[in-house]
Amino acid sequence: MKFDNHGILKMAPIDYSANRVKAENPIKIQDLSFRDGHQSLFATRGRTEDMIPLAEQMDEIGFHAMETWGGATFDTMHRYLGEDPWERLRILKKYMPKTPFFMLLRGQNVVGYRNYADDVVENFVQRACDNGVDIFRCFDALNDYRNFETAAKVVKQNKMHFQGTICYTLTEPRMGGKIYNLEYYVNKAKELIDFGVDSICIKDMAGLIAPYDIYNLIVELKKITDIPLNLHTHFTSGMGDLAIFKAIEAGVDIVDTCMSPYAYRTSHAAIEPLVISLLGTNRDTGFDIQKLSKISAQMEEIIPKYKHLANNPKYSIIDTDVILHQTPGGMLSNLVNQLKAMDSLDKLDDVFRMLPKVRKDLGQIPLVTPTSQIVGVQTVNNVLFDSYEGEYSRITQEVKDLCYGLYGKTTKPINEELRKKALKDYPRGEQHIECRPGSILEPEMNAVKEKSDGLAKDIDDELILALYPVTGKRFLKWKYGLEDKPKDVIPKTLEDVKKESDLIAKALAGELTAGKKSNGQMHEMEVIVDGEKFNVAIPNAKGSVRPARKKKEGKESKGKNTDEKAVLSPIPGMIVEYKKKNGDKVKEGEVVVVLEAMKMMNNFEANRDGVLSGINYDSGDSVAKNDVLFVID
């Protein structure tokens, strides 16, 4: 039988054996299970202890590289898991010595949500090299490659691999239109070639790339460079597998996948079907499907620990709406969580309607961390707090920084009216900059060391504090036994999962002892599992509305106040710092407190002249909506 070629893909005799002859042009596979897989599906809550039993087997597969670090791992590990991010690198390197490690680095953002000073970037990248990172996938949320310069210099000095990234985004359902078209992406690739990158990654964070669009893009890029090309796409829209296959036919060198338990939904295509599909072609992976199947089965045993974190509101495993609203999965979950916390989930459609307008005002920037959070949080603020469209009554600190130029050059110019409003009384000046942001940022590391209160024992600890001053300090107290880890940081065991499953099974079977309390919507009951008694609340058959969540009051039970002199928090969040203290005199417009909400900073200012009182929170404390932040007499 004579077979047609599919692009560069050619047919060959099928050999199912594990030790089959190597293909003529095998596709290289990078695995994301230990980073972007669980970040996409389980809010980055995967723990090192659950990776160790799989690590040695993963090391034997033959992956081109494995993503083990970067992205949100640094944040969630120290903030929610009580784990040292640096330690994970060292541990996994011990168990996987053969497979190169790669990380996702946000350029001058490092692994945070703002641009940091050059000395922070230099120290961080050096320590990442020292601790085991071999390949640095570096991206900038604005595709402004000036923000790569400092990181790339250190990577090259250490003779590691520097992969430059093009963030793929759209304003239309398909590639094209006046902004994000084929010409735009080819020109961005030319910039990376001139920069001197070792490989180029097309990073499709929302799963927007269509099969024939990636085919055409790879074909055009292959005309201008021999630098290896890497496709990274999510499965969100359902086009992930299709896009990967067309990219392989077009000649892409590397693709990213996950092990099947960590694949699909807002994650990535699975490796197993790809291995089978490419058998009998010149692009065969060479992987042993039996080994992959064995690892996947072991992963399935571990994953129940994380099912409570899965966000699966739909029966469908794809979300075709992402092609229309173009919101990456992480950004979407942030928007939903923020609106839930503010009892305003009914406003989600208004947020989707407003989002394109805010994105346009901010220069039609790509939607990827941190710009996705910047656009998303500002849109929520506009929907909830503005009296008319375009008012921007509550502008986040990050939007002000973006308007000043601290994130770099936006794709299109920022709305001048918005920029003027955002930069009114901006501390660095009301005229925005056009130079590389890192050029004007003052060194930070010496100040971090001085303010560490003796908590930082080495440079790795100092970097945690530099990137996350508030939560980093709390983590170091846990790390060195100065404070106990809260219960929600302690890892869940499979035994815990079994007890919960048994409890649910008994509840569904009606094997419960009714208690006396009922609020009309929920009925309190008692259940005994393995001799242990649990109190549970079960919805009444007629109950249709969930009871309102109790909001935590401020310290000393002074969290709520309807006094007009009190400034209330309009959003739930975490206190970063108070710029003033009780008894201080303030002028109208002075910043009193900085609040972090959805990882964005919000300044709250004095609304009149007077003397401060009513401050009952410390740095790191959580506040609920309508808690009193301060009072002005």
C-alpha cells in the first residue's frame, strides 16, 4: 500500500516493541505533570511527597525534559503547602538525575507578580541553576523581550539552555485580525532569534491555537530558522490534540504533554495516545507504552488526595467558550473565586462583557500571568464599584505600574485618559517611562536582608522574602519552628480521603443519626465511621439556597462597623502592610493600608483629614468584605 505524506510526517512499518528502531525524526516530548499539570487541574497543590514515588520511573521514560518548577509552584508551595520550593528541586534532582529539568520563568517577574530589581533576578536565576534547573523557559507577559536580558545573561554564564517564549493570544476566534496575526508572531520569533535564544516556545496558555493556524505558523518559522521550536498548548478549548498533531506534521521539534491522569480539561494533551498514534511514522516518540501505563496507574492511586481542589463545574471536559472570551483557565478560576468571595458571582457575565474593554484600554495585552490577573481583577473592580462604564474608580497598584511602564511596552498604546488617571500622584512621577523597566528599579536584596528579622538563614531564604515579603516571612517561621503550621497546610493522607468517602457513602445510604439543629436549608447529622463520630450538615430536600458563609470578624471583634468615619474593606484579602498607625494624623488621599486580593495590591487611602484609630490588623492577617480597615476621627 502506498501512503501519502502528511507534511513532513511519513509512514513507516509499525513496530510495537519497546526496543524498536529509533525513528528518523522523533518528536521530542516534554512532560508537565509535576508542574503545569497539577497547576492546571489542582491549583498547583501537588506535594513533593507524592512525586517522589513516581520520579525514578519517570526518569526512565526518555523525556526530552521534565517541568518540575516555576510558574505558580514557588508561590503555592510556601503559601499553602508549607514546603520549601528550593528543597523540591534538590529532592527531585536526586531521584531524576538523567532527565533535564526545565522551569517556567516570568522574565523580570521571576516567579512573582511584578517586575523585580536586577539583583533579585540575578540571584534567583543563579540559585535555580545551582539547585538543578537545566532549561529556562522564559516568557514576558507583554512579549517585551527587554525583560529577558538580565535572566538570559545569568543562564548563559552558567552554560544552561535559554528558551525564549512567544505568548500566544488573540482578539478574534482565530489567528488574524489587525493585531495578533501571522506577521506578528513571525516578527516576534525574529526578535528572539536576534536575541540569541537556544530554542523558541510558542506558549498557548488558554488553548486558543487552532490546528491549521499552528501548522501555518510552524511552516513559516521553519523558513527563517533552524532553532528548535517547541509547542506548549492547553486542552481547554478541545483543540490541544489536534494542534499538536498539525504542529508535528509541520515539523515542530518539541511538544509538551502530561501523563493522562494529569491531562485534559484546562491542562494539556496526554502522552499515551500520542505514543500509539505516532507508531509507524518517522516521528515515533520511541516511548514504551507499558511503562507509561504503569506510572499512570500509580498516579491514579495518589490523585484522590487532590480531588477536592478540582474545579469541574461542567460535565464536559472542554470549554468552547474560551475561544470566545479567551480567558485562560487560571484567570477564569481567579475571577470566579474573587466574585464568590464578594458574594457577587451573579456578576460573572458582566465581567466577561467588560473584560475586552478593559483589555483594550490597557493596550490589548496578552492574557497570561501576571497580566491576566491585572486585567481580570481590574475588570471585577470596574463591574462592582464603578457608577458608569470607564470610570475606573478603584485602580489596582498593578494597573498603575503597568500604565507607568513598569511591566514594559504594551502591544498597543494604553488609553491616555486611563493612564492620566492612574498616574495621578504616582510616587515615581506622572510621566510614564519607555525604557527597560529593570533599568530604573532600585536594588532590593540588601534591604531584604536587613528586614528579615533574622529569619533568613541563607540566600534561598532571602529570595523567598524578596519575592513574597508577607507570606514568605510566615513560611520561614513555619520552616524554623517559630510558629506551628495551620491545619489547612498539613497534607491530606489517603486514609483521610477514605474516611471522607466512607462518610459520603453512609450519608447517601441514609445511615445517619439526625441531630436537633436545622436552619431550614441544612440539617445537622451525626455519622460514625470506623468508630469515630463526625458532625455533618446535609441539605434539606426542600432547601434550594446555600446558607450565607459566616464572615470572620476583625481582631478583638471589631471587624464590622457602620460608622461613616470607618473605611471598610470592599473586598476580602490579606493585609500586606499599614503605612500608618493608630494615633497618626493623615491627610485626605494618603495611603493608609495595602491589601492583597487575588495576588493584586490595592491601596486604601484616607477619605478625609484626621487622626487614625480602629486599626486592629497586622501584616499577614486576612480580612473579609466590610471589615473595618481604619477609622478617621
